[in-house]
Amino acid sequence: MDTFANVSIFYSFLEGKAISELFINEQIRAKEVRVIGIEGDQLGVMPIADARKIAEDEGVDLVMIAPTAKPPVCRVVDYGKFKYEQLRKEKEARKKQKTVEIKEIRLSPNIDTNDLNTKVNAAKKFLEKGNRVKITLRFRGREMAHMGASVHILTDFAEALSDVAVVEKQPKVEGRSMTMFLAEKKN
């Protein structure tokens, strides 16, 4: 019974489920592979045994980098160093990525001009930071009967921000509210 457990662990290791998502050395099951050398040069298509021998002679690993290609592409490389470089590249890519948040500003149909100016200034700050702004005009009770007359609040809001923002989505009624999206104006 003990031997069977060891065999199943070894089998799952060979299937590539144990340590990593990349197949290395004995985990590679293809008969023939295209091999890229340690310096990045093409060594050609060869049987897997020859490719493993080349990697063993260099003292490094054989890593399958393109398993869906015909034949699969393997690279002769130090696996630890290769994995480290991949993680570093992913981290750099994430660092350069900019996430755009959507900030929401809520208004009511009977908002005063000074309150509207305060909300416009808040939206301007959000837009300068590179965020998108969702302006929501909420209706309650009898205000629902006068939705059409309140569109001018959203258009006034957009006009007040026309120097820094552009209307991404025009005002649209969704249930008890009317929404409009603004994005930063590109120079």
C-alpha cells in the first residue's frame, strides 16, 4: 500500500501538477522537440533524449516553453533563473499598468448652484487623478414624474467640466436614477 502512494505522487509529479505549470526535464513527454540553446540559438528538431543529454551536458534544465507548438519548443536554461526572470517581467508589467477607478458623484434634482459647484470641483479632482466619474442623479417619490425636466442638471455638470472632461456616456435613465459617465479629456 505504501508503494502505491509513492507511485501516485511520482506520477502526479511527472504530469506537471506538483511543482510548476511548466514541464521540465523528465516531465516532458513529447517524442520530438524543437530546442533552443542556452545562448538563444536554434539547435533544431531532435528526439527528447538528445535534448535532455544537451541540457545535462550544460548542467542546466530542459524547459518546455511552448507546449502547443508542433513540435513543442523546449529551451536549455537554468530553471531557477528562468522562473525568477519570468516573475520579474510579470512584476514590471504590473507596475506599468494603470488601473482606472470609477468614482461616483450623487446629485438630487433640487440641488442648489453652490452645492453643484462643490460637486463639480470634486469631480474635477477625480478626473485630474486619471479616474472616470459616474454622475448619478437620484429621484425619490414625486421627483420621478419630472425626470425629463432634470436632464439639464447633468448637462450643466458636463458643461462646467468641459475644459477637463469629455462625456463618455450620455445621460441614461436606469430605474430611479439617471447616470452619465465622464472621462478625462486627452490633449
